[in-house]
Amino acid sequence: MIKAGLVTGASSGIGWELAKIHSSKGNNVVLVARRLDRLEQLSKELQESFKVRVWVVAADISTLEGVNHVIDQTQQEGIFINYLFNNAGFGGWGKFAERTAENDAMMIDVNVQALTRFMHAYLPEMLKQNEGKILNTASTAGFIPGPLQATYFATKAFVVSLTKATSYELRKTPITVTALCPGPVKTEFDVAAGMGNSKMFANGSDAHSTAMKGYRAMMQGKRIKISEFSYTLLIKVFGPFLPDAMVMNVVEKMQSK
């Protein structure tokens, strides 16, 4: 049986860094994203640097066909996915009523549907083998409502909630589920979301340190990891006492271009 960690959204940002961190510890990896050239570049780097096995699966996981293609490929190769890094995701800027239903549906398909389907695909085998860890890349957005990115914030609330519940259900097993909840991170996310000129990403964290914090939290079996202490204070200490209107006013200003 071949063991490997599967990383979605591996072509850039946090996913790219998670793949490097996991491989550096001698683990095989399955790299998943749409951009084949970027995956092949990373695959070559990981194999040369860490002497691990790497599988590249180019797929659009906003579609059921794309998700099933990834699952089918790993099953055909006889790979036991003992680490699942559900990292792929994207946002979209603008008032809800001015965005298209199609774009938001695609966001939900990646941020929610694909993540859920991969957990359904690989968690049963983890339980059977009595081994496995899942790291879901959520966001501090998952704890608050987000004007100008209403759907994105809602998808991350789903990820936080799903992680908490499944982690609790698995508490008597060796399997753990962790949600990495970063604030703004300097990746391609802001440009892809149409937020290249927003104030929110001006002082964002770097992808490597964010990925490392998430990886360590996963290895420690933590349920939730908010990557920045300032956001921990805001969400855990002050957040419960702040009116929603005040929080949303701040979020809207931060996301304004």
C-alpha cells in the first residue's frame, strides 16, 4: 500500500507551501490543481529535493467530474491518502446582488462541495486503516459575516463548522480534522478575487509561515488554528461582545478598493 498526502490548490500559495512542507518530511504527495505546468514544476522540485514520490492530477474541482477524476486517479494508483489537505478555494468581490449566481455557485462548488466530497472519499479508509489527518484551509472569515464577499465568508463558515463537528465525532479515534483559519495572506487570492487594490491584503502574512502554522496544528491534532494572534483576540475575546453591524462596517471598509 502506497501512502501519500493529497493537496488541492497546490499550484500556488498555501497549497504550494503545504506540499513542500509535507514532502520535506519524507512523505509522498498527490498534487491537485488546474494548472498542469505549475504542478509539474513543483513535482520536479519536490522529487529532486526530497526524493519522494509525486503524482500530478490536473483537474477542475469546481465540477463533479473533476473531483471524481482526482478520486479515481488515486484509487487506480492504489494510493492510501493518509493526509488530506483541502486547501483549494477562491473568493469573489462585490455586493451580493451585483454578482452572478454562476460565479457564486462555482465558489461554493470548490470551497464547500469539493472539500466535502474529498472528505467523504478518503475518511472511511483512514478509519479502516486507523490512521489519518485532515487539514481544511478555512479562514478568519469563517467566524464573521463579510459584506462585499458575502458568499465567500459563508463558505468558510461552513468549513469551520464542518471541521469542528467531524473533529468531535472522531475524538475517540486516531483521526484528526483541523481547520487553518488565516487572516489575509499574500498569495494570488486577492487578485483572483478581484481585490488587488483592497486595503485588506496590504499587510498580509506570507504563505509559508501560514502553511507551517497550519501544518503544526494538524500534527498536534488541534481543531482550530487561527494563524495570527491579533485575529485570535478579535474573534475569541472581543468578537462576542461586538455588535454585528460594527463588525460588518469594519469588514466592509477593509475590503473596499
